[in-house]
Amino acid sequence: MSKNSGNRKTILLGVLVVVVIIGICFVCVTLYAKNEINKEKFQMPEIDVPLLTQELTDKDKAFAYAMNQYNAAVAADNTEGRWRTDVRRLDEDWQTPFSKADNAILLGIRKKAGDQIKEMYPKQDGNVRLREVRDAIPPFVKQAQDVTDFSITLGRENEKNETVDTDRYFLTLTFDPNSEDTQAMLNSDAYQNICKELSPVAALNDTQIEMQSVSMNFVIDRASEELKSVEIRRDMLVTTTIVLTDESADLLGQKEGKIVLPYGTSQIVEFSYYGAHFTDEAIAVKPGDIKRLPAAVFVNENASKDDFKLTFTSSDPEALTFDADGTMTVAKEAHEEKVTVSMTLEYEGKTYTDELTVFITELELEVEGNVGA
């Protein structure tokens, strides 16, 4: 009995020790968490950067700004670009007098027409230096009086209704559809090519194009205000009388019929710029931090490291140092201050510079590497 009693006492003592240790740990964790919560956090100062959303207050200003951006991008010596045209066939909306079975054959005919419509527009798959191919760049000839509406946002909503791409402006100009010269489309070589392609199976008579909507969408980098891309979207109804060849008529059981084809085109030009800029206006760091600078550098893809020179300097070289690739080291003995970091790119006889504000603080950061807006 005494032996059993001793064992129970040992077990109870062990349990008591474990409970005490757990209690002490809980108190320590609670005190640590409370201390962390109560630590003073660094607050990023407001950086006064004018917003395009506040400056472009009417459609005339928006149109003038957008056209200036496009013309500047095309004329610049430090720009590369690519362009393409997408053709959207809205098959569920098209109207024909033919049966569903016959429509399957007509869809093949329609695809050929869509492929030919693409040839109405210039195309450049890979990036090219715009200064070498300026005559080939798609011209966007629009007039201010044809603008019916505009919108501009910082960032955009994705399919989940989340705001994304907040480092870019999205500017849309809406135009009067009647401002488009649809007759010029019908008189173009491209339309004649469509008719030629279809001639073995059908002829197109009394073709008319009714423009439904026209808009231009501009994507602009917030930090540099460089135009990243422009898209012109056209939605149209193509009405035509299709007259089938005898062989095709035998297959379909009908010689001719009027069809209405909804088409959409998206003509897109994308730009890239030689140069260097910071993608944030300001960041916050702590003494001893080692961080990659938020820098964007672009040169021709065939350029080697010997073809350009990239340097970083700061207003306090004892507090911040950099390696050649833009990794920043904050001195452990650095004190709280605001430091200006300068980036310089020398490439093809031109010099590109940009500046970044770096706040050195010993306070806690809300988010590691907090970025100012």
C-alpha cells in the first residue's frame, strides 16, 4: 500500500509540474504577444503624388492625354513594341435562314472570313525597335469630337471583384460608332480577299457593316506614366446575302439566303521602354536589413551586361550600400532617417535616372518592406 501511495504521489507531482510549466509558458506567450501588439508601429508618411484620376476630369482632357501618350510612345527612340488583332466570332448570335445542319457548313465558311479579317490589320509577333519600323505601326486615327464617354481607374477589378494591378491606370475612351468609315472596310483589299477566298463555295452580295460600338483602352504605368498598351475594340454586325455555288447549294438544299454575322475585333499594341525606374515611391527598412530594391530595368533582349551600366547611390552612403544588381544593405548602426536612393542607367548613349525614398526606422513595420502609396 505504501508503495502504491508513493507512486500516486509521484504521478500527481509530475502532473502538477506539467500544469505549472504550461501555465508559465502561457503567461510568457501572452506577455510577449501583448508587448508585440503594443509596440509602436512605423507609419509610412504620405507621399504627395498627383493622380491621373484627379487630373483627367473630362473627355477632352482624357482624349488629349491618351493621344499624346500614344504618339510619344511611337515617336520615342527607346521604345520596342508588338501588335496583333484578335477577331471574335459571336456564333450564338448569328442569324441565318439555313437549318442547323447547314449552319455547321456555313460556320466553316465564316471561320475563313474571320481569318481574312485579321489580315486587314498589321501584325508583329515579337518585340521590335519602333524607330526601325515606324511605317508599319498601326495608326489610331480618331477625333476628339467623336468621344462620347470616358473612364479612368487606378487598378481594375478581376472576375472575383477584387481590385488588382493597382500600379497601373486603366483609361477607356468610348467613341460614336458612326465615326467609323465602314464603307472603306468594304472597299478595302482585305474585303476583296475575303470574297476571293469564299468564291469556290459562295458569293457575297449587298454586304453592309453596322458598327455597334468602338472603344480604346489604354494601360498606363503609374510610376513612370509610360503607356504599356492600347487596344481598340470594335463590335459590328455584318449583313450579307450569301449566294452558294451549285455544288454547295446541292449540299445545303438552298441556293441563297441573307445572314447577319456579329463580329468583334481587338487591335492591340504593346510597348516596352528602354530605361530604369522604381516601381514604388517609398519603402521602409530597419537597420541590418538586406533587401532587393523595387527597380524595373529594360534594355534590348540581345544586350549583354557590357552594353549598359547600372549604378545605385544614396544621399547617405554610410547608411545604405548596394551591389550591382540592386540589392540594398542597411548598416546595422544606421539611425532613423529619410534617405534618397538614385538609380542611373546608361545605355545606347542615353542616361535614365529615377529616385526612391527609403525610410530607415527602428520601429516595427506593419508589413515587412512596407511600401508607400
